[in-house]
Amino acid sequence: MKNHGMCLQNNDTELELGVGYKSNSFFKKSLRKIWQTIVNYLASNQELKVWQKMDRHGNIYWQAYDPVTGKSFMSGSEYDMRAWIEQIYR
């Protein structure tokens, strides 16, 4: 019985080592993925955001927000929106 028990222990140890090795690799991949997600999130928070909205009367207007400067702009004209964006990046 002791020999049989030792074999089980050896197999369990090998199994644990195998799982531990794979877990370590999984852990590294998970950390890498989390880090990339954080980097992408921070980068996207620095980009100019522009979107169209519609008021309750059906009128379409433009809104923009620049997180770098903290400035925002709203206009019913696409031309005015483009002019504001060009002014920010000069």
C-alpha cells in the first residue's frame, strides 16, 4: 500500500507542477491582456470625441469634447464643428 500511495503522490506532484507551470503562463498572459486594456483605455481617453445628437424637435446638432484641453463645443453646423476642431489643433 505504501508504494501505491507514493506513486499517487508522485503523480499528484507532477500534475501540480504541470498545472502550476500552465497557470504561470496563463497568469502572465492575463496580466499582459489587462495591461493592454488599461493602455488602450488611457489612450482613448485622450482623443477628441465628436458625435451627433438630435433634440426633441428632430433637429440634428453636433457636440465635441477635447479631454486634453477640457473644452467642449456644440453647433448645429458641421462646418462650424470642423472650424472649431481645426482651431484646437493649431
